[in-house]
Amino acid sequence: MGVLLSQERRERKSRREKKKEKERGKMKKVPFGGGDGSITLGSRNLAAGEKGEKKGSLKLSIKPFLSSSLPRDFEEKCWGKLNNAVEAVHTKRKVGTSLQELYNLVQDLVVNKLGNNLYDKLEKVQGDRTAAVFKTLDGSNLKGREFLSQFNSAWDTLCCEAATIKNIFTSLDRSIKLTTTKRDVTDMSLFQFRVNLMSFTGLQHKLIDTVLQEIKAERDGVAVNRLLLKQLTSMLQAVSFYTAFEAPFLTGSKQYYVAESAKLLVLHDGPCIARYLHLISKRLEEEENRVLTYLSQVTRKPLITEVERNLIAVHSVTILTAGFSHLMSNMMLAELTLLHQHFSLPSVQKLDLLRDSLGAYIKKTGIEIMNGADTTIVQELLKFKANLDLVCSSCFSSQKEFTYTIRDSCEAFVNLNPSKPAQLLAKYIDTKMKPGGKETEDELEPHLDSCLDIFRMIQAKDVFEAFYNKDFAKRLLLARSASLDLEKSFISKLKAACGPSFTTKLEGMLKDMEVSKEVFSGYKPPTKSDISLVVQILTESHWPTYQSTQISLPPKMSEALEGFKSYYLGKYSGRKLTWQPCLCTCTVKATFGSTKKELIVSLLQALVLLLFNTEREASFSRIKEAVGTGDADLTRSVQALVFSQARVLKRRNKGGKDILDTDVFTVNEDFQHKHFRVKINGMQMKETAEEAKGTNDKVLTDRVHAVDACLVRTMKSRKSLVHSELISSVFTQLKFPVETADIKKRIEILIEREYFRRDDEQQNLYHYVA
């Protein structure tokens, strides 16, 4: 059974395979590109299959277009309708043919490869139309704005016509872009406009000249139609004719601003320059606005360059020569800011001239200040420096080049006579540090910082140090300092500026005052006395040198002094005390009639007043005998008692302020004063001309020693050195100004003193002698 089934399956399979082979044999094959012009990709005949089944076959054929010939007048008829439509657009008539039909006509011409002919015909029609418009404009008698309005109206008309025609010839436009390199319909219309504008040279010049006249009128302040100018310049840009306008525009701008600058700068004075700077800003702003409103951005750079060059760069020397001093002297910050802005413009770049003018002004003004009255020099310097700093920060943007110019120029005039400003600055600070000023401590702090700015410029810092130390000592000893905290703050700033060695003595004085209080607090007088004694113990090396004066003290004063001397030397063995009576202050109780006062006087004044306890009147010779001295200090002390506001003594005989030995003095019984405590020792704080000269002489002596020490120190370390190198080394080490001739003189003296010797063969070579 199984065998029969397997055999039956094989027979059925065989029949199926034979059937498939038979069907494949019936496939009809037709060669590619058969005789009927069709292309058969694959085909099977439809035939009735076995068992009545209908079997279908697939067939895909591509047939060519049917060949057809166009009528001979097809192109002419189409163009006739299209030409009529174009003329209707030009003449603003109603188009008789619908836009869809016109569109189809253009498409038919393009499809039948007649687009190039159509393009040429349309180009000629547009050229003729533009030429006709230009001929009308050229024959017009209108001028000025009327002409520009007419020209702009014609441009608008042609643009509207070109847009309408473009809509009709859209198919041509698309075909031209895809198949040729010709311009599209819009660009073709613009090109025809440009060609005709170039051919009508008279109209072209009239258009450009009229636009330039309008711009000049606007610069002169006349209102113009900016929208019209914008439309015309846009037209020139659209037809690629803007460069023909730009060149004469830039030339005219240059001529305008050359003439304007020459007219405005004719006066050559400060107020004229101030107005001129504002005009420059106004003109630059106007031209920037002009570019934004109706000119091309391409014109901006050359236009602004012409304005900057002809208004600023060409006249930079004139502006600075005629106006800079006026602007600085009157602190015209707005104008100075404009000047800096103008001179830093890319096409100007004259900041170097501005810095030179600033330096020259500073030196000139500074010399005038230094030649003024001594009482006002420092105040004027501080005001001048504050103004310069304000100008630098507000007007010159704190640029480091201007900061350096201000610093170098100030140093130049300040150090023409370096000792004078150093001495005056020390005296000015002394005045500010004393009580009685209007400024508070917070207000004085920045003021002293300004003084430090001047101090940094001074080369003769040793002169400042000598005078400042002397004044500082008086303020401490006579209790005439407004604030010790302020004193310490200023000393710390001096230390930061010049180093610790500069303030060693100042810090030593402060320390002595503190130590002195501690030492004296432990002292108790051995016997009771109506004299109250306060002693300040000073380290001699820290304090200025004072002239020792021998005077005759009353017994009670001598007793009190000897009592403290015994106490101090007993406590600190090996030390030596030297009394300095010139800086002593006394408080004397006095009675004038029924009025009682306390007089704060110097020791010499106290001794003079005590003389009148026993004598009703005394001559100056008697006063000198009683006090035990006759120097100038005694004369000044008596003058203060007689001629000051607090006149506690009267001179019997009349005369000048000079004191003679024969002058007789009595107590002023009518003395009146609003205060109970009256200070008459002001002469102790004042520095006499002799004292100032002595301080300067001491500074010069110290300088000589410093130069000698520097020379010897240098030669000792180097052993042998040529003259030029020795001089250079000394200059780098010294901190005060010195002349080369002075150093040469000190070298000769040291050679004579056998510190150095000259080389036997080379005279400019020195050897150290051990």
C-alpha cells in the first residue's frame, strides 16, 4: 500500500513539471524596438488555460510623441498678442487678453524652443520703452526737487511695468535661468535702464548734480526730502550705477569740509576751537545719520574718513596750538573729551600730538606756579595736579600714556629747583597737621594723600625729610599736633613710599614720647613746690639738633630740674641729660588789675614776665641781664609779648618793631582777652630764616658725606673702576639730585686724601687704596 502511494506521488509531480515546461514554451519574444515603434519590456499572450481558467499576461510599452508641425504664423500670432499686452502695460491700457492666456502663449513658445526669439523681442521692446522715458526726462525743463521727483516717478513707473511683465513672462523667466546665462526678465529691464542712463549723459549729470545740490543744501541747514533721496540712491544701487554718484559725492564732501574748516578756524583763539570741536561732533553725527537714511553703507567709511581728515587731521596742529591751553586753563572737560575722541579716530591718530601739547602745557603752567609767591605755591600745585588727574580720568580715559606724560612733565618743572618745593611742601603739611584748621580728620586724609603725590615727584627728598622732621618734633614737644593718629598714618605712607630708613627718626620720636610718659609717671618731687614740672626725655639721635642756650633760671626752677635729674640718673646709670630750654613751655598765672589769666609762653618769655614781679619797669638791657642771654630768640620773645594780639607788656617809647637796649617795658594793666588761657608762644613754632638756612646747610653737608661714602663703598667693592662706570654707579645709588661736576670734585678730594689713586698709564682709571 505504501509503495503504491509513493509511486502515485511521483507520477503527479512529473505531470506538473511537464505542464510548466509547456507553458514556458508558449512565451512570445519580440525584439527591443520592434517594427511598430513600441518597446516591450516583458509580455505574455492572453490565452485560455486548461480547465477553463483565464490566465493574464503583463505588458509595458513606451511610445514616442506623435510628430506634429506648427503653423507657419504661430510665433507671429503669439508675439502679436504678447506685444499688444506689453504695450498695454506701457500705456496703462486694459489688456484685452487674459493673463492666463498670455501665460499659456509664453509657455507654448518656450516648449517649442522659441524662447530665445521671444526674449530678444521683449528685450528690444523694454529698451525702446526705457529710451522713450529717458527722452522725455531729458527734454524736461524741470530743475531741483521737481526734476528729482519726476525722475523718481519715472523710475517707479518702469519698475511697476517690469513687475507686471515679469508675471506674464514667468515661463520664459524660468526657462532662461535654467538653459542660458542671460539675465532674467527683471535684470534685463534694469540693464536696459542702466544702458539708457549711460547713453543720456546730460540727463545722468543733471541727476547726480541735483542730488549733490540737495545734500549740500541739507548740510547748510535746509530741510530736504530724505525719502526722495533714499529712493533715488536705491535706484542707482539697483541699476549698478551708484559708483558714478559716489565719486563726485566724496569729492564734493571734501571740498565742502575744506572750505568750512578754513572759514571756522580763521580766528585761531580758544573759544573758536571750543565751538569747532562741537561742530566736528555734529558733522560726524550728521554724516552717520545720512548714511543710515539714504546712502549706501559702502559709502560710510570713505565719507567719514574725508570728514575726519579734513576737519581734524589737517588742522590738528592748529587746534592744539590755538585752543588746548584755553581748554585746560578753563577746565572745559566736555571739549577736552571731544578733543581726545577726535584725535583717537582711526583716520586721524594724533594722540601723540595731544600728549606733547599736554606735556608742554603742564611744564609752562608749572613753571609759572613755581615762580609765584611761596605762600601759595603748594596750594596751587595741589590744585593743578588735581585738575590734571581729573582731566586724565574724565577726558583721556585714564590711558597710561597720558598718565606717564602728566607724571614726567610734573617732575620736570617741580625739580627745576628741587629744594624749594620740598621745603615748602614740608611747611604746608606742618600747617595742616596743627590744630585750628577747618578740615576734619576725615577731610584731611585725602588732602594729605594729594601732598604725597607731589612728594613722590620731588627728587630732593632729603630736604623734605630734614624740614618735616624738624616741624614734626616741634609739634610733638609743644603739643601742637591736631591728631596723633593722623600723624602716624602719614608716617606709614611715607614709609611705604620711601622705605623704612626714611621714617626711622620719625618713629623714634613717637616712641620717645611714649617712653617719656612712662618714665616721668614714676617721678615724685622730693619737696613740695608751687612749680609743676613735666619733663620729656628724648633720644638725641632721633631728634633734630638744637642750639644750646645758657640762661639764668630762678632758684625754684633750678631746684625742680636738679631734683628730676638726680632721680633719672639714679635710676638709669651711665646716661647723660642735656637740657634744651629753647623748646620749653611754661604756663604762667598772671593778674592784670582785677583780671586773672593763664599765659602759655616759652621759657624765655616766662623769665621776662617773672622779672616784673619784682620790678615795675625794665629796659631791654636789664631784661638781657636778668635772663642771662641776649640772642635773637630773646628779642623775638619780647616782641611777641609787646606786639602780638595778646600784648601783656607795653613799650614806653614809640618806634618800630625793632627792640633796642634802651627800650623800657612795663606790664599792660589794661590787658583784656576773651579766653582765660592765652597762648603767646607762637614764635616757638615759627621757623626763622636763619633756622631754614641752617637746615639747608645741614642737608648739603649730609649730601657731601653721602657722596663720599658711596664713592668709597663702590671702589672698595670693585677695587678698580673707570671714571664713567664710577659716575654711573654713584648716580644709581644716590637718592637725591647731584651734578656730575660735584661728584668729580669729591673724587679729586678723595684722591688727595689717598682713598683712591689714578692709574699710571690710564688717567680715567681709578684704584682703591686699602
